[in-house]
Amino acid sequence: MAGSPHREPDVEESESLRSDANIAGPMADPVPGPRPADSEPAPGPLGAAEVVSRETRMPRPDQTRVMVVANQKGGVGKTTTTVNLAASLALHGNRVLVVDLDPQGNASTALGIDHHADVPSIYDVLVDQRKLSDVVQPVRDVEGLFCAPATIDLAGAEIELVSLVARESRLDRAIKAYEQPLDYILIDCPPSLGLLTVNALVAGAEVLIPIQCEYYALEGLGQLLRNVELVRGHLNPKLHVSTILLTMYDGRTRLASQVADEVRSHFGQEVLRTSIPRSVRISEAPSYGQTVLTYDPGSSGALSYMEAAREIALRGIGVHYDDSRAHTVGHQPVGHQQQQDQHSMSEGLQ
């Protein structure tokens, strides 16, 4: 696609850029529920950030969009993508629930949610059939954002679910029984294709696949796609891959452009025009129990995730996305050696 490769800035962005990524205040309604249509979020703890105005709010879908963030390869940005897209959508007027299905509980940590062994968690929902509303917690720094945390108990859920009735659809039933209004449900999957991921695929309608702009990120992707097809054919006819997001893009390397071109040639319109650059701020934010949107709203990582969320929101209502502000991946002429590299990378997608 047209555009120059994104490069990580050498200096921090100006205050004018920081005003583009705004932070809503602490939760006013600790119990999930409808908000008055004319209510405005209270100013947050970061003085440099402004309250999101009505004009900058992202469109809300007609019905709840359940998106499964999955890729059996670890380290491609599944959790980072889940929490930052969720925060971006919530900061712009949507009500979002993050379901942490990874036993490591990294999404819970990034959202500042306590998830020690005694905390009611998604494990209780899957194994003990506890109501989802009993385990959902509001995220302190972002109004309209909620999380169903994961605890270490979830590590044994794969084995415990094997002998249970309707083991593949337990999360689906819990989500359908959840009565509070939501615009988005983002499910963070573990780096595997076991029963936890199958539960997510049965519960969701859309699959969002983060792909790291590295060679090995393409390996095994074909197996994930085959699993999606199997679940669609036998358990969830509405399931489809709706979104591919390129992460950890480094415009200084030719490999990043090669991987991006290869992914776009295979998936076409499913690939977001916005890509996520490598960013120190994105890596630092979880250690403070925050998303990059609240940790450093003016950083390139925060602005990229905000544009990716906007693109997802606009796609959901069928509106054309203007990518003039997106961090896009440019296309360069492909030489003979580059063509050979792309051919070898394509084997990972077969």
C-alpha cells in the first residue's frame, strides 16, 4: 500500500500530539450498567490529557461485537493488542469487556486488575459455571472498560474441562447470559490451540490475529486458520477472520516490509491499514498496571493503537476509513532476492 515505512521517533511527541489520545477518569459506576447518553467522563489523573469529546468518540456497533484475539505463537502481541484496543475503544465512548483466557493473566495485570488465587475469575465461570457478572471487575483508570480476570487456576482448566458436558461452549453460554450492555467483548487467548482457545472461538463471531513483522511469525498460522474453519464448520457457523493487525513493525528493516507485503497478499482487506510500531512505551506500560493509552497517551504506540481501534470501529458499521493519520506500511519495489525471501515465507501460511 502507499505510504512511507513508519519509523520510531527519536524524541517524544509534542504536546499537540498528546491531545489526540485522551484519558477518561476513574470509574463512576463500579457495577456495569447503562450510562446516560448525555454524560461526560470526568477528567482523569493525567493533567496533560483532555477529556474525550463527543466529536472524537468512535461509533458504537448496533450489537455487541465479540472478537477473539488469537495466535498460537507466543510473543506476537496478543495481550498487548487486546488491552490497548479495549482501552482505545472505551476511551472513545464504547463499553468494553476484556475476557482474560490466558493462565498467565497478563491482560489482567496490564489493566491493573488483581488476579491472585482467591479472586473470582474466568476459571470459576468455565469450570464451576459461575455467572460472568460475578467475576467482572471495572478497570480503575478507564471508564466503560471491564475485565474478567484470569488466575493461575486456569492452567489446570484444560484438563478439568475434558470430562465436563458441553466443554467447548461454556464461555459462549456465560457471555450470552451476561445481561449488562456492552459494545465490544475482546477475548485474550493463550498461545495454544487447546480447549481454552476453542471456547473462545465458539463464543466469538470475529477472529483478530496479531502478526509480528518477523519471519517466524508466519509459521503455524495455517494451522490456526484450519482450526477456525473446523470450529466454523462444526460449532460456530458465524465465526470468521475479520481482522489482521501487523505488530512490532520496524521500518528500518527490509524484513518487516517483506512480512507485511506477504501478509497483505494473502489476507487482503482483512489486514488493517494501521500497523503497530515497535515502542518502548508499549513495553513499559504493563509494569505500571496500565495500558499505553493511560501510561503515555502521546507516544507513537498509543496513537497507533488508537487509530487501529478507530479503523475496527468504522469497519464494524461499514464506513470507509481515512488512513491519512494511520501508521501505514509502505510498499517498495521487490527485487529478485526479496522475491525469493517472500516465497520462502509463504510456506508458513500453507
